[in-house]
Amino acid sequence: MELQGKWTKDPEEGYMDFGSSQLQRLYEAITDEYHQVYSECLQRYDDDEAAQREARSRGYEMLTDYKTIDGAEEFATSYTTPSYSMDLWYQTDPRTGKRVYDKGFIRISRKS
């Protein structure tokens, strides 16, 4: 299963709105699950790097870096859990080529 869609961010309130309620629910479930595991690891080790290593060893990771998506180099935040992988990246302004930080795209894939 793979879902794709668009997202927008309200600049004043800071919340994200997704193209469908299913994308919204999955986004929230994936990020909540990742942050819960990471927070548990951080409490255990009281060290960011050790917590990231432990979370990764359990199948949870969050990376913000450049990634090739659909043949283009995008600045993305990627979440991995044992069940899902999710990429969020920004839309670019067609005139200037600069990232637009209040809207973008999301892709969620369920692992088999």
C-alpha cells in the first residue's frame, strides 16, 4: 500500500492539513509512534545519540536530509517504523525554485 498527497501548514496556528483524512491519521500515528519510542530511549540513556541508535535498532528512525524522490533531489523528513515509511517534502516555487515552507507533499508506504 502506498498513499501520496499534499499537505499545507497554517502559518499562524502551526498545524498541518492533509489532502485526505486517511493521510492525516497515518501521519499522526507514524509520528506519534516514532516520538514515543524515541522519548522512551532518551529517558533510558539521557543522550540523544544513544537514544537514536537504540530507536534505530528497534526499527524507528527519523532523518531530515536530501533524498531522491521521483527522480528529483528533495529536502525531506523521513520517518521509518517497523510498519511504515513516510517522506514529507516541500513544494518549490516554480518561478524562483525556492522551497515553500508552508506546503508540500507526503508519501506513506506500508511495509510487508
